[in-house]
Amino acid sequence: MDTFVSANNLNVEQAMTCGMVLAIWANNFPDRPAIYSAQGNRTFGELNARMNQVARSFEAAGLKPGDGAALICSNRPEYAETLFAAMRCGIRITPVNWHLTPKEMIHIVNDCEAKVLIGDARMKDNLEEVLANSPCVELALAVGGEMEGFSSYDDVVNEQDGSDLTNPLPGSPMLYTSGTTGHPKGVWREPGSTMTGSVATLLTYDGATDTDLCTGPLYHAAPMAYSLMAPLHAGVGVYLMDKWDAEETLRVIQEYKITHTHMVPTMFHRMLTLPEEVRNKYDISSMKYVIHGAAPCPVHVKKSFMEWFGKIMYEYYGGTEGGGACYIGPEEWFKRPGSVGQPVLGGTLILGDDDKPLPAGEIGRIFMKSPEAGRFRYFKDDGKTEKAYLDKQQGHFTLGDMGYLDTDDFLYLSDRRNDLILSGGVNIYPAEIDACLLLHPAVGDACTVGIANPNWGQEVLSVIEPKEGVEATDELAAELIAHCIANMAKFKCPRQIKFMDELPRSEAGKIKRRLIRDVYDTGSQ
């Protein structure tokens, strides 16, 4: 086990809440690798110094504790530098999905009240538009190149002192999550909330020998938590993949002797479909933990993957809102195939429509328990926060997912958030797509559903009721897909368009989305 001395006389718990735990590792093991990436590497000493420089850059720009910053950046060292800098100088920082359209990014940057925008120059055209429409931004820093209106990240940061801050203050990441209606909302917690109660604390690391592989984009909560924050807090280096590829994953595992990684089920499927000679080409014996979640994993896929990698798969269930996420290891999973485990904090409830607990085996809404300290709220939306919690005193909240508990309190999922589409581990909300389609003059009504896809888990299909006098043609279907691509992020857009003369509705006039799904989702039946 590593032994170390705390920085600035902070104990480990204080250091974690102030984002200073990396300073402890840097002061004791400055030459230990912290970040590997195509855009450069960092030792813990180098990473820590850069984080201090970024923190002082925020202060020099006039930011005060509690102010907001937005980070729109690919998987590269500057992402980690900025994230942890904010957490040690009291800043509320929002990583933004860089696959979004400029309009979608603009909403988030302004809603989170970002005074600083750190942007990756590979998204130059979009980010210049974002900055031009974000009057709240007072300082814009460009990473990896030049952009109009942005100062050079390196030039600004290099002006500052890299020594440890004398009075670190806890900051907090605030990610945005979409609801089934309306704009996405920031999930906010009081600064100083630690990872206590998180599934990540159940993982075992050895800072001297282990290395983590980050397979997904860091703007997602799970890769950020499990493949950046958790390993770095444990003194473990991280390899940042710029873009995921099945064979490249195996190559990196072999070359860097990867021990831990987080993946989504789509990745398992893609890796299992590699030719046998490719799979057998690489040494994966260093692997200790494969953590997965974000989407249901078919039982046969998980079994096949463990036949290859060994019984090292650990599954979780949760959301950006955090709380009492469930967790299950391989031995327990083989006893209960399909379960996502028992809640870390305990107290998970399955409730019926009358908000009363249901007995074991009956499907209802899943309510998890938040920790006593650090409970989330939706930023600037008390109404949405109130609706999420069943009981503020007890702290039970729901993501809208459905499932059931067995007699030993192991959770099994049925529908996730009812209408939510999970494609490649990414949440896609049908109501947002429907709203976009309804802007087209040929559309009378629309209903979007997820249908089974062997590679992605689900794909997006939209069923259209044309306006009176409009003919349903292949040309119109192509036009509607192009309309969506022009108005929202491409990953949200329908892969298929179907037509119905009249969509099925309830007596109240509400479209029966489940009936639509039953008609077209033949692959999961």
C-alpha cells in the first residue's frame, strides 16, 4: 500500500472535498504517470502544477467561489486540469456534451451562468457560435488551437504560479441531464460533497501498479466518475481514449497493462464480434475490473464477455443524480443473472401508482435513497426537484425507471424511464425528437420510440402521422431525417421514419407510445 503525507496539512477527507487529493499524490509521487493521451501525457507532479495554474487563472479573471464555468473539451489532459482546478477553488463547473448542436450548447452555457468557457479548438466552428451567443462568458480559453474571441489556454495558464494553493475551497461538477420534456437541467450538489456512498468507492486500486482506461467521453457522468476521478483520487494513472475502437481497446490494454476500465454494453458486443484471430492477438491478463452500466446488458453478452475476460465484471445502476446506486459483482451476478445488484446506501423502494410499496417480484417505480449530505437538486428548478423526491426528509428520489426487487432486495430493471431510449449507453428522450419533427410543415403528429439494435442496444425510430393531404413517401422520410439532423445533435436523430394514417391515442387524446413500440420493436420480442 502507498503511504503519503497530506499537502498543506490537509487530511485525506479534506483534501478530497477541496480537489486537493491529487496534490497529496503529486507531493509524494511526482513522477508517477497520471494521464496518458494522444494529446500529451502528465505525471502527477505536472498535472497538479497545471491545476494550480488554472485555478489561479480563474481567480485572476475575477471568478469567486460559487461562480460557474463551462468545459467543452475532448478527452485530453486539459479536461482533467480544468475539472480538478475548479474543484479546488470553489467553482461550479459544467462539462458539456460537445456532440450537441450550438443551440443546445448555448442553452447550457447560459443556464449554468458560466463566466469562463474552456473550449477545444477541434469544435472551432460550433464554439465560436456558442461564445457569440453567451453574454455571461467573461473569459474564453481555447485548447489545442486558435478560435475567434478565445484567448490561448496555454498562454493564460502559463502566466500563473503552479505551487499548491494555500487556501483551497471545495468546488463541484454540475452535469446536465435531460428530462422527458423541456430543456436539460443541471444536477447540482453543495460544494464539498465527497464520493462517499458512490459505487466508485467499492473499487480496489493499487496506485503503484494499476492503470485505468477511459473508454467514453468525459462529459458523461460515468466515465468522469469511474475512469477519471476515482482512479486519480487513488493515485492511479489514466489512459484517455480519444475515440473508442474495439481492437484499439485490446491494444491499449496490452501495451499499458490496463487493470480497470468502464464500458457500456455496446462495447462488449463490438469486441465479441471481432475475428477470433484479432481477439487472441492481445494479452489482456492484466485486467482486474470491468465496470459497466448506463444501459441494460443482455445476459448472454455478459456471460460471453466473462468467458473471455474472466469473472471481473462489476455492474452498477444509477444516474447523474447519484444517490443509492446499486452494485453487483460477478459471483453474485451468476447467482442472479440479470440483476443490477443491491443498493449501496440501502432503502431502495418499489412503489405502485398509489405511491405504496409493492411486494417482491412486482414491477413499479424505483425510488433510491440520497445520502444524508450532498443531496442533489436541479439547478434553478425547485419544482422539478420537488417532483423528483418522494420524501425530502428520507431523501428517496426517482429517475422514473421501472423494476422490481427479489426477496433478498436485489434489483431487476424492466422499462427504463418508460419511454427513454438507450442507444450505445447514451440517454435519448423521445419527446425532444417529437417536438423537432412537429416543426416540419408535413407532420401532423409524431411518436418516437426505441427499437432493438444488435450493436447499439436500441436505435431511434419515429412514426409520423402526416398532415391531411400530405403523401407518405420515401422522399418525405429522408427529408424528415435531414430536418432533425439540421436541428439537433445527430446521435438523437431517427434512423428510420415510418408512417401511420392515424397514431393510436387514449380517450384523453394522448398517444399510446407503448402500442407503437409493440408494433415496430419486433427485435426484442
